[in-house]
Amino acid sequence: MKAGTASQASAAALAVFVAAAACGKQDTDGKAATGVVPGESRAPGAGKTAQPGGKAAPAPQAPARGPEHAVFSLVDNRLGGHLQRGGGLVVPAGSAGFAKYLRFGGSSPAWQMRRSAGGVKFATMKSKVAGIRVPLTEHQVTGSPAIRVRARSGAAQRLGVRVNNRRDSEVTVQLAAGWSTAELAVPPGALVAGENDIVFFAGQPGLDVDWVQVGGEPAGDDATAFHDAATKSLLLPQGGGMAWYVVVPERGLVTGDIDDGACQVAVRLTPEGGEAIQGKLVGRGSAVDLGAAAGKAARLELSAAGCPVARLSGAELRVAGKAPEVARKAAPKHVVLWIMDALRADRVHVINERAVPETPTFDKLLETSTVFTQAYVQGNETKCSHASIWTSLYPINHGMIPPSEHIDTKWVTVDEVAKSAGLFTSGVSGNGYITIKRGFGEKWDKYRNHIHEGGGLRAEDILKKGIESITRPKDPFFLYLGSIDTHVSWRGKQPWLSQYDKKPYSGRFKLEASGVDMGKVSLGKLKVNARDIQRIIALYDSNVSYQDQQLGLLLDKLDEWGIADETMVIVVADHGDELFEAGRVGHGGSVLETLVHVPFVIRFPPLFPAGRVSEGVEVVDIVPTIADALGVEADEHWQGESLIPLAQGVGRGYPRLSMASKYELAHAARMGRWKVYSSGGRSELYDLVDEPEEKTDRAADKPMALRLVSDALWLLRANNAAWRKSRWGNPANVTAAFAADMGE
């Protein structure tokens, strides 16, 4: 991977679209609300001034539309919005939303966030140097834009700024003691359309910053107000507004309500590489059709006109159809969790149609199971990832990274959930790290680790002991199986090895690619040629098919026991493996898709309908899902969420973020086709549809997609230790509780 630079994002000619009569705004009870046809014409009453006595002009009501439901609330996601004031970008440093402008590596950010004193919210520079990264439009960098800073200094000192690492952009000003607003005139051309790095240099550490404005006319000292809690509305001052980086849903509309008939809200959607869509929200129930840009990353800006401040409530991205509801049918009597160590998602046909290995059992499961096609592990190796599965915690909290660490007994783990539901608990693992001593459960009725206790390391050996441990299959049980056939050492399995490598081979890896040899290859101490690599990959793929066969035998046994319909079967991996795509082999070395994207299947038709779910999920979601299915109360520390609603359609229709960590030193985040890689403050962007191999950094030519994923990633990273998806939702699409808990 290589770091990218920002590039210009073009604005295109305007086109006005009318909301289709078949699509309509719908309340949660399913009743159709009314709507106004958007466009250049306005409904009666629009544009009237306030009536005598200060009362607002009556708001027009739009004609009725058909049923529709929200997939993304602009009000709830206000901390992901970017304030547009005076034609420039305003960064409210005291807001929790300030996180989306930060970039930092494994250490903490250079800013102390969410501070307040004397009624002012601000962020504090921890040292003399701190930076932000901001997205700017072509309009905002035209001419000679200035950078304005509202700051408080304990004593008079100098404040400097450097833009995009250009020495010729450095400007300094003198700050007075106390609060003051400084203007720094950077040279023309220093700021660019797209992403911009702005670094501040203070004479002394501890400088407090209220806000930063980049470009435009001075916005004033109260430029950071953007939400009215009493009316649950966005505050859009005349000549100003807010912008979000979004993915446009299929047949998507943007809707909103304005009670003041004198106010209008202009909508401008600029899709990446496409023509702009414009329209207006007027009165109550109006909508602008964005469907022409469906599936694209885009910048959505709402700006006010006609009144000093427009209060926009109910601002949402909506799609046609009634909102899905969760059906709570029968609970499973039995649960099987099978973790196939080091199994890559792209080796399973139901996820990747071009996959080489035959996986008929996975293929058959698609007819009765929910297949999550964008599932991420939270670590890129066994200890860290298994710990996230066991505890529903991100690595920043469970800390299961050093070899000497163990899971703290204070965390509620998957075996405890099963035991509290009254299930007999049994586990069999072929991975030497997954032991009771290392904290992987303490509520087991039976537990066996074949590395330490013998019994064979093939999946058939793990499955045999697991089946033998269930002596009363009609009684409720939880069974964990941990197979390691796709984990080095890779030992060839027939008949698949001969199918996947039909050419004669007489080299070192004829029957096995041992862990010792693969370690030497990784260190450059053992050279391999193209033919060797072909053989090694065939060895790996033969084990993919072998484990698939063994999974089929498990399902047969459940049928034989007569409990298949009562058993929830979960199949997932703890990570994948690199197979020389980037010159490496094995795991732990990166956050490439080959390592962090894994297969994830749940079979239990009463709760999990058959089909594929493309929205992002994570392995921290496994324990809350099991608990929800079994009727066990969620633990307050769990950071994942139950996937039962998502599987049944609730929360579908808008991409979700999935994040993986490399020992907390590098992170990968994915939304749909777009993936951001972050390390040491650098950001790269990859299009996984056009180029699954992740070779070409697209950050420079796709700045909107970069910002789309980055905004969600950095809201999560800045709040990673506290994030609970069951309360705050997904970082790419948060609930109302997120901003409320942040005091905003």
C-alpha cells in the first residue's frame, strides 16, 4: 500500500428531480404522510415573511405519497455533518464531531477533546503542534481563502499554520491573552479541492481552540450552533448549512420538515464523478429525489434561504416501502459455533463467485441461512480475533494482543451466555491459544484442546470429539468447534488437492506447507518460485473444501439427532491468510481483505431468513446475537449488537462500517465497495469492486468516497473504548443516542 493525496472533486450542471408519486414519507406506524413536489416552483404560502407579532408564516403541506421509511437520519447523524458558514467550512473543535478531522496512529490524538469552561466548548492542543484534516470544495479554495481560528491563550504568543506540508504556506500571527479570533491568510493555491492537512504551531502547549474556519467570509463567533434539542431540528443559518458525505440509496429521497413558511432549504447532491442534483425542501413533507445517483458516494449539502435561521426537522434519506419489523419467533434449543481458523472469505463460493475451492455445503446453506457477505474480524490473528468473538469487545478493551496476556475474567464471554440460558456447554479446539487458562471461558461443562491434550488436529478429529461430548443431544446444548485445517501447517487433502493442482509437482511442498517453512518464507530465509506458490495455494484450497465437507457431516448429524430445526449453527473464521498477493504468506502482517474479511453464516430460519446481507458486520456481533436468540440479557460492556434485526431487514438499505485492527497500530474500515486503510496518520482508499487485490490507492481521485468512510472511521476510533453499537448504532449510521450522550 502507498499513501495517496487529495484531488479536485468536480461540481456538475444542475438537474431538478421530482419525487415519484409512488414513494412517500411514512410515519413509523405505516401511515402515509403528506409531501410537496420539490423543484423550482413552490407550494402556496412558501416565501411569505413572518406574520405580525413575530409568528412564522404558515408552512405549506405537500401532497401525499406512498409508504416509505428512513434509512439514514441526517439529524441523528449531525456529528458526522460538516458546517458550512459564510461560504467556508467551520470546524467546531469543542464538538464530539471534531473527531472526524483528526488523524493519529497507535497513540492518542494530539488534541484533548470535548472540554468546556465558561459555557464554551473547545479542544486543547496537548503540545505545541497539532493538526486537522479537512475536506474542501472547489468553491471554498477559489481566490485567496483564509484560515480563521477562535482560540484562548493563557498569555500572548504566536500562532502559526502550515497547509498540506508546504513550507511556502506557513503563516504566523500574534495571539492576545484570553479569547481572540485570528486570521491567517495562506497563499493562493495552498488549499486544494478535496482533502487538506492543516497543522498549527503554538508558542506554548495548551492552546484552547473553539473553532476553525477555512475559506469564506468571517462567520462570526457563534458559528458552531447546528442543532436545536427542543425541536430536534438542524439549525441552518441564512447563507449557511451542513454537508454530509453519504451513499445514495436506491430510489432514495432526502426529506425534511420546515414549520416556517418563509424558510426554504436548498438541496444539492454532488455525486463522485457525476452531475449535481438540486431541489428545495419547502414546508412539511417535501422531498427531493436523489435516485439518479443511486449507489454513488456523494456530498449532500443543505443550505437555508429566506429567513435568518431555518429549523429543519425530520431530515432523512428515505426509500420506498414500509419499514421492516423484527419477528420474534421460536428460540433455538441448541447452538453450534464453528470457527474455521484462517478461512478467507474469497475462498467461499457464496461470497466470491470466482472462488476456486468447491464448497457445496456452504452453497447449500444459502438456501436456509443468512450469509453476511461483508464480515470483518477485529484482529488479524488468532488471539486478538478470538478474544473479540468471545467477549464482544474491540481490541482496545480486551487487550488480547501480547502472547502473555489472557482475557480478564470480568468480561462476560460466550460460554457464560450459554450457561446462563441453561445450556450444556462443550468446546473442542485445535488451536493451542484457545484455552481456559488464557481466559477463553470458565463456564464449560466439557472443554478439550487437542494441541495440549491430543486427539488429532484434523477437522474430523475435532468434530468427532465434539459430537461425542454431546451425550444427551435432545437436551439444550452449546457446542464450540475450532478447526485449524486452513491454518498453517497446510496438509494436502484429497481428492481436492489433485483437482486444484493437476500439473506434476516434485518440489518441497508436495504434501505439506509446514508452519516452519512458511515462517522461513515470510522472513525471506526460504525462497519459493511461482510453481511452489501455485502448489502452496492448492494445499490451502484443498483444506477449504475439506472443512466444507466436515461441516456437511455436522449438519447430517443434527438431522440424525432430529434437532436440526431447533439448532442455530454459526460458521465464521477468526481471520484469513495472505497467499503471496502482497509478497507475504500467513497472517498478522496487514489488514488486507485476505486477512480481515471472513465468511460468516448463521442457520436458524425462525430468526435468520435465507439470503445474503451485504451491510457490514463484525465478529463482536456474535455474542450479542447468541444472547438475543436465547433470550439472555445483553451485558452492558458488549460493544457488538444482535444481528437478528439486520437479518430480517431492519437497518438495511444503507452501508455499515466494519473495522479491523492490526495490533492497534493500523486499521482498516470498509463501507460497501470502499475500504480505507489508516496507519500513522496516513489514509489510503481502495475500491474492492473494481480491484479486489487492493493495489491502487484511489484517495486522490475519489475524495468523496475517502471522506465517506473516514468520517465514520474516526468517529469510531476517537470513541472506540466506549462505543456500544446496541446504543449508538453503527458509526456510519448512528442512533439519536450518540449525539445525545455527547451532550449535543
